[in-house]
Amino acid sequence: MTMARSCTVFKKVFQNSLCTSSIRYLSTCSPVQQKLDLCGIFPPIATPFKENEDIAWGKFEENLQKWDKIPFKGYLVLGSNGEYVSLSNKERVDIVKFVKKSVKTSKLVLAGPALEGTKETLRLTKEMADVGADAVVVTTPSFFKNRMNYDAMMKHYTTIADFSPVPVILYNVPSNTGVEFPLNAVFELAKHSNIIGIKDSCGNITNLGHIIERTSHEDFQVLVGAASLILPAMQLGAVGSICALANILGEKCCNLYSMVGENKLKAATHLQLSLIAANQTVTRKYNVPAMKYAMDLLGYYGGPCRSPLTPLSDAEKADIENVFKDYIK
């Protein structure tokens, strides 16, 4: 059976397995033709918690008011840095609705609906679209990682894109999932009319360049997932970045984006190099707890993480303070 035939058969089975209301929705839904412009910087915004791990909605509002003054293209809600895996489906939908209503500008709201199952990811995609998400950023399934091959990715993402009421963005983050998005699947999925781009967080500039080169003839936008790579990625053809550091140093990330766009490469190189240590500290070195602690240092509310993530040690906090000392007012 060919891949195209396999996907067609899967979609028929998929539709038949849903409840009547879902079938009605799927039968009337058609792929979104309008392409969103993703050019710019998006922070994958943190989800703020109280000490009891409930969502701190008031602090969330304060952070959004501060971020809204920065020239971001939009926000990724419920990405890896939003601790989406620790949230219930209801919480995730409530957060998308809250952010959409709280943002007073025309910034885009991208949402992360990823679950392990195709059916449930699509259900959550529809719910997030209903409360205002402009597009969804879908992380690769990973529990059965040794079976997440070309065929699995093609079925999963084609089905979601076929029936999603909003555009779909692929998300490759192997450091968290243990799954490297098969490049041949990315190249093929880039042809889908409702898959408009990819957030690539593999940290491999060669792979990034390969994706850009092989999808350059499609209306497909590549966003790099690390502030450390904004300059080289944009020089290769990436349209911007969804990066954790933008939660903390948003103005600088946006300035770097502008400098590259204006071909001010000497200044851009200097700024890019200055951001690498800070970016590594809040990503690969200490991850989300460090990002939230750095937010606290720079006037945002980071607060605690939700369990099972544990608090930073005093030594880790001191290291983060040292890295960000030049930015603390």
C-alpha cells in the first residue's frame, strides 16, 4: 500500500471512530488556505504557578502586559517552556483563552495541543481554535519513540492538518522527546496546504539548513528554536525564532532579528555572541526552572515550576545570577 493510500484509509477509519458530534465537525472542516506570516520573534511563554501549583492568573496578566510592549510577532502558549505536559487539557484550553483575551495588540497566539494520540491532539486543536488560537504548534508524539518513523509522522500530521480549523506548525524538539523528526517526512509534509512551517529545536544548523533548502519552493516557514542560532538561521533563510530567552530578554532578541533583517551583520554578530551564555543557561543547562528564576531576576514573575520539576539549588541560582548580572537593573 502506498503512503498516500495508507493515509487515506487511516483518515476514513479515524473519522468512523469518533463520536457523532466530532464526525459532524470533521465532515464540515476544510483546510485553512490563508497563510499566517510568522516572520519575527515569539517567546514560548512561561505558565506562572503559585506555591501550591495552581495557575497564578494575576501574575500571568502582569507578564503579558510587559511582554505586549515588546515588538514580538506573537506568543507560543503551551510550548515546552509553558510546561504543557504538566497541565490538564482544561487548563490548557483555559490558558489559550486567557492569553487571547489579555493580549491587547494584534500579536499572533500560537498554541500547543500535542498529546500522544492523533485523535486527542485533534480534539484539543479544535478546542484551542474555538477560543482564539491563530495556529497550533504540534510536538512529535514520543512515548512509542521507536515507532515514530516516517509513516507514523505522515499519518499523524496529515490527519491533524486535514481537519484542523487553523494552520499547523510542526515542532521538532528531540532534547525533550527523544524523537528526531524524520527529515523526509518534514519535506513531504511541507507540501500540505495547512502545514505552514516548523519550529526546529534540534540545535543542528546543518539539519536546519537542509530543511530550508528542501522546502524553499513551498510556502513553508522555518523558525529556529534557540536564541543562540537566530543570526545563522536567518542567514540561511529562517523567518524568525521561538526561543525561551525571549521571555527574559525579549527586546534584545527582537533587536537581533531586526539587525539581521537590515543586514547590520557586525552589530548582529556582537549581539548574537553576547546572548549565547544566557540562552544556554536557561535551556540545555538548567531548563525551565532557570528560565523562571531569570524572569524573577529581571522583573517578570517566573515563580515555581509544577512538580515533578524541582527547585534550583543555591549554587545553580548563583550561577544564573552571574550570567544575567549585566541585565539586572
